Amino acid sequence: MVGVVGAGQLARMMQQAAIGLGVPLRLLAEARDSSAGHVITDTTVGDYTDYDTLSTWAKGNTVVTFDHEHVSTAHLESLVADGVIVRPAPGALVHAQDKVVMRARLSSLGVPGPRHAVVEAADGVAAFASTVGGFPVVLKTARGGYDGKGVFVVDDEAGAVGVLASTPDAVAVLAEEKVGFRRELAVLVARAPSGQLAAYPVVESVQRQGICVEVTAPAPDLDPDLAVEAQGIAMRVAAELGVTGLLAVELFETTDGRVLVNELAMRPHNTGHWSIDGAVTSQFENHLRAVLDLPLGDPTPRVRWSVMVNILGGDAPTLYDGFPHVQARDPQIRVHLYGKQVEPGRKVGHVTAYGDNLAEVRERARHAAAWFEGT
């Protein structure tokens, strides 16, 4: 029995893999009508921030894993002390929960990343900016950010004043240089407790307003040596941090031909959704295999190109209205809807196209997603 904290689309798609493995999933969900709650019958509705609720639910599972990284590190450490198997363990997961902790550890390992500093006041931001060539700089809250939330680009000291004033005193703020990059990349690695690793190909991701909108696998026109370096970084980070499960390493490919680590996630990730239809073993299946200490599956792509485009909430009130056109036009398109209420800009599904001609594959995926969005 695998317990999953959180009941969003990641847990929902984990259920697809769990069915094939014959592994039952149990949810700790925020609400009964959550995305995963529609497809996983063994669902407990409760507050994961309340330790008694979390502990009572967790003790009924073989292993506990996550749909998100927002569970208190202290709560997770208490679960482990009480004999609950948590994967990834809190000592690893904290590096995806806290950006200050992450930067300090990656720096100690010599992993390339943007120049950075913890800042407490606007004059500290200005002092940091002076060491990296001036403004603009990026400010990130250490905890709680996702999909662009908690990330701010400030152009001057006055902008920093506003960000710091809106940040709770208990939350640290990290300043980073604004990297000149060609594009964003990502590498997913599955790691089992035995140390076995399975690395997916480097992918290219496109972000708009902090939200991933499109992923191409593998990343086109990527120097083979740089691809090997990126995969090597991801595998080393997974091993050094003791990750069990999926590790997503988001990277910048800089304009001068380097890769720098931007963010970490320790769960299935948006940049790996293409693997459901485009890889021999999906990221969701390999995450479950890893947390159960089963042999990992083959991450090799099944086809030359896969393109995943997120469906964001738009003008179409009912997503299912898009099926007749999309599937009649392109019977090979793969559509995944998340059972979520449509709201503007919200991730409510994704489509994946695949084939040998990248331009055609991209056009097919983009057209299908746009139709579901009503654009």
C-alpha cells in the first residue's frame, strides 16, 4: 500500500501506473472532489499540516510519498521516528522544500548554479546586485513557491523593498543573479533505495508567467556533451542527496554553452508527463517502482520526438467538448484531462503528440491544446 500526500493531477496519473503494477494507492486529500480523489477510492480527507491527522493516516501505509512538497519537514521527521517509511526521506526532500538549503548544499557539492545570497533587507539586495553586474536580480522566497509563485524579478532597490515587505518575517529570501539563458531544460532521474538509477533524456521546457506550457523530448539541437553533463548532474544530485523516487532537475542552458541548476523537485514532474506515452516506462511508474524498491523500468523514448502541451483553463466551459474535433483531426493525439474545474490559467490537462518530424509533432500538440482551451 502506497500512501500519497496530496491529491492533484500527479497523484491521479500515479494511479494509472499503480493499476499496471497491481499496487493500491491511498490518498490524504485536501478535499473530496480533488483531481485524484475522483479515481482513487481509498481517500482520506484531512489536513496534512495537522500532525495527528497525518500520523494516523500514514501508519496504515507500507510507504508514504508525495504529490507535492509542502508537508512540514518536522512532521516528516516525526513520522520517520515513529517507524513510518517516507520516500523521499525528509533529509532529501528538504532540498526541494527550501531553496536556501538547496543552494547551500548544491554549492558545497560544486554543482553549477546562479550566483546567490540570502538577503534580509533591500540594501542587502542592492549589495548583492553590485556583485553580479547590477539589477535586475531574482528574489525567491525560500519555501512555498511553485508555478512561478514566490519568484520576483526586481529592477531596483525600491522593487526589493516591496517584495521583502510582502514576505513573512519567518520566511527567508534568496537573491539570485538573473541568468542570461538560451532556454530551459530539465532532467528526470529515478533512484531506488539500492542506488539503482534510471535517467530520462534531457528535455526542453517552455515557461510562460512561471508556468510550464510545453515540453519537447528530447531537447532539440542540444550538444551531446552538454546533454551528458546535464544527466550526470542530475544523477549525482540524486545520489548525494539520497533521493528515493523521482528527482526533477530544472536547468538553464546559458547563452555561453553551460548548464546551471535552477530548481529541484522530488516527485513526478510536469516536464516528465511526455513519458506516459513517449517512453518505455513512464515517470509515474518509475516513481512507484523506486519508492517500493522494485527494479526500475527502462526510461528510453519509444519514438524520435514527443511534445507535451499543457491545457490551461480558457474560454471552453466543458473540456470534453473538444474531443470530437481533436480526435477526429488527429486520432494519434493522446489526451489527459485531470477532472478539475476549469479556471483561467489553471492546468486542467495535457496533450502529447509524437512522431519523426518535430515541426509536425509540435503543430499537432499545440493545435489540440488550443482547441481544448477554446482558442
